[in-house]
Amino acid sequence: MVDGITREDLWPAVAETLARLAERALLRGVRQGYVPREEELMVLRGRIRTSAQMSRHQGAVIPLEVAYDEYDVDTPENRILRAALVRVAGLPRLDRRLRGRLQHLLGRLTGATALRRGTPLPPWRPSRLNSDYQPALRLSELILRTIGGEGASPTASFVVDMAKVFEDFVSTALGESLQRRSAGATHTQYRDVLDEDGTVPIRPDIVHTIGGRPVAVLDAKYKLGTEGDAYPTADVFQMTAYCAALGLPRGTLVYAGSRGDRSGPRVVRIRNLGIEIELWPLDVSAAPRELLTQVDVLAQHVDAGVAVGLQPIAHTRAP
């Protein structure tokens, strides 16, 4: 628990986000692809697996050990998405409507092989063909890494770093919302360097670029500060460094708030540098749709401030 926020507060919002992303992924239908198969058949299909044929059938003509590619829905992308939907559909505290949407999505993916608990996720490669799936797949991988296997009580097997869950949730939901409303591209875990020699790496959670140029930077923090209303000094230092390295006059720290946090966004103005650090709370105890609306409001705020990111930092002197 963090300041009255329990680990259960965030999961309904994660489930709602996955449902939305999966619905968008499947909007044009369930994606099909060529899936490699190896089978024993009575007729030739594809190519004969010579070594398997010789070792298993000792020169017999039939059956044939063959390998071929089949065009169907049993792709790595659909397997991963189905597995994540199964996991979140078993979570507690989901409302009936959301659970129904998850079951409907699962019904559309019945042609995808169910992944066994503990087996590695099948590899997939981002491409133009699966671009509609990519936001849903990234969140699915987070869910499958975080939530334990299927069963009557998935939460019983949680071994959860909630800070990581929150940070990945914000990166996924905010990145997807920004991508829908703003020109340019949104990057998560953006790699850059702080110094001119390139020896000090930085990796902000979210950077939005236009024409390859950073115009907004955000970092998600599950817990901000240590006591009372104290400013998170280390986090502010870190975001100041991000802004300086990326040449931006403003950065945003997004943190897990609660209904008791009524202060709203705050701004820390850095002396002599002309940099502002926004502290932006998200009430993770809110209903899933309300939490995602908060994310959309933040994305709208960031998009409105993109013009600020296009301006050079104005260095100021302390009075």
C-alpha cells in the first residue's frame, strides 16, 4: 500500500486498458499470418522432414513427416493477446460489463493456442502488418510478466513490483492516448545521453517527438516524495537532467495519487535554468474509465504544451 493506495486499485484500470487496446487491435478482424507446422500426414503437404521420416518410419512411404506454413489466426500475437485476456478476466473487482467485454474478446481468439503456465512467450516482431496490435501486445506482455498463472484466484500468485506495474501502465496508456491526439511519435523507455561525450545514459519513461525532435518528456513514479507534502528531490533532479539533456523547458512527473490528494498538479520552477517540473497525480483508486479519463486529460495537457517544447530553454538568473 502507498498512501492509502492498495495494489488492487490499479488492476481494474489495467483490465479496462487491455480491453480497449484489444478492441482496437481486432477492429479490422483477427489478424492472420503464416504459422509453421510439423505434422504426420498421409498426403504430402509442404516439404518432407527427411531425418524425422527416416528415424520414425524406417523407410516406409507413409505416413509422411512434413513441415509447412499454414495461414491462420494461431499467430504469436494472438496467442499473447489471448493469454493476457485470460489472466485479467480472472481478476477480482471487475464490473460485469468489463468482464463481458473480456469474454467477448476471448471468444474471437479461440483459434489461437492457449499458452501454458510457465512457458516462454512466443517471439513476435513489430512490423507494419501488426501495427494495430502493438499497443495491446506491449500491455499484454506486462500483464503476463506480472500476474501469476490461471486458476481460481490469480491474485494468490501475485509477486508484484507495483512501482513497475504503475510505471508500465502509465507508459502504455499515456503513450497510446498521446499517439491518438498528437502529431509525431511517442516513445517509451527513450534512450539518450546526458553528457557531450555520451558516457552517461538516460532513459525517460515517455518522450514525444516531432520530426525526430523531443518536444515532451514524462516519467512515472509510483510514490512521490517521502513524508507529507515533501517534494521528491531525487525525482525532480532526475527530470531536470532529462529536460536539460533533451533541450526542453518542461518535464512532467506522473505519480500515483488518491482521492485524498486534492492538491492537483504542482509546478517546481528550477532556478537559473528556465526549466519547470510538473508534478501530476493520477487517482488510481478511481473507477477504470475515470482513471483512463485522467490519463486522457494529461495527454491533452501534454499535447497543448508541445509548442512549448519546440521553444529553446530560456535561462534565467535567480534574484
